[in-house]
Amino acid sequence: MTLIDVPYSVEELNNAQIELVRKNEFQGDNVYIRPFVFLGYGVMGVYHKEAPVTAAIAAWEWGAYLGEEGMQKGIKLKIVSMNRPSNTSAMGKAKATANYLNSQMAKFEAIDCGYEEALLLDDQGYVAEASGAAFFMVKDGVLISPPNDNSLQSITQKTVIEMATNMGIKVERRRISREEVYVADEAFLTGTAAEITPVRIIDAREIGCGSRGEMTQKLQSTYFDIVFGRNKDYEHYLTYI
Ligand SMILES: Cc1ncc(COP(=O)(O)O)c(C=O)c1O
């Protein structure tokens, strides 16, 4: 038994995504796909097993999630007062819509304070992730990202770690404290929407050179080569429409 029985196979959902992008005949070169599985109408109580399970997939052209300028020069990140819910009270690894109230409140606080994105700590005070992206920092040539103890099991984070390892960069997955973040040489965010977005300021402190760092730039250009089909070694990640 599963908690939510999805009425479609992974293959059916994948094919629907391909058909959706094909039929829309998008003109730009950046399209975002957002598949949803949700509980439909029929049950008003909290016990959900009797509710119909429905799926929907949306696709739209979407430019740089944190702005074109942010992609080049880096964004301003704020460690917000809102923590990520503890592991004992949420399914943090899952991309569950219910988890996004936390992200939404965190993002609002960051924007309201004049920043572009929120960084959330976990309930122990270590870095969890941004409101809609994973966090990476560089210190002394080592690329560091927190484990997924209290963050989304992110696809882009996994890809960046694979890329970096193949490029001969030493990668560590370990807890990161707030003070380590402030003295990082470089920092960036990763996600399907955020792609690889450099971070230039965290809580009013300049990170490294105060702009996109050298390793960030290298990883960014490798990433874009992969997603735009210019790197044959990663061809297996691509689906041509
Ligand atoms: C909270 C959160 N963390 C991390 C990510 C990055 O995950 P992925 O690389 O799978 O898109 C996202 C992406 O939407 C997110 O919403």
C-alpha cells in the first residue's frame, strides 16, 4: 500500500510531459515543467485515502528564476528567521506542496528586507537550503553542500556534484554553520528553476570577490553546455522533443 496511489505510471507521466512541450510549440529556449499529483474533490476530512488522486502538468517559458543579472553577478541572500521544519514534523526530502508554506514565508521575509532569496537553517542551526534551491559554498578549493537531512532531495544538486567530481573538484557533503557561510570564498544556489545562481552577498557580508566566483563560473558554463546539448558526455540526461 502507498499513501497516495498515483493513477499513472512514470512512463505515462513522462510521455505526457513530452507531448505537452511539443504541443505548446514554445519559441524561447527555456521552458519549465511542473507536474503535480493532488487529492481531488470528494472528502472534506483530514483522512485522505478516500479522496480521488489527480495529476496535472503545467509548462511555461520561464527566464532566469533569480534574474539575468543575478546569473552573471550574483544575488543577495538572507538567512531568515524562519527555520526549515524539523525532521520529526515534516517530510522534508519530498517535493510536497505542503512544505512550501515554509518556503513562501521565508522568501517573503527575504524580499521584504531587500534581498533576493532566503536561506533557511535547520532546527539545529545548520544550513538546510534556500526557499527554492539547494545551497553550495566553496572554501579553499573544496565544494561543500549540506546533506539532504533537512532539504529537498534535489536533482540539480546531484547533477552539480557529479559534474564537479568529474571535473576533479573535491566535494564534501557535511553540515555547514552560519559563521562558515559568512567566510566562504564563493557561494551559489542550484535548482531546476535557479539552475546555478551565484551568491554575492549573505546578510550584508560580501562573499569572496563580491561577485560570481571562479569555480561558480566554471560549473555554470559546464552546466549550460550540458543542458543545451553541447556536452556529449551527459547526453543521457537529455530528452529531445
Ligand atoms: C525547496 C527546494 N529545494 C531545492 C530545490 C532544487 O531541487 P531540484 O534541483 O530538484 O529542482 C527546489 C526546487 O524547486 C526547491 O523548491
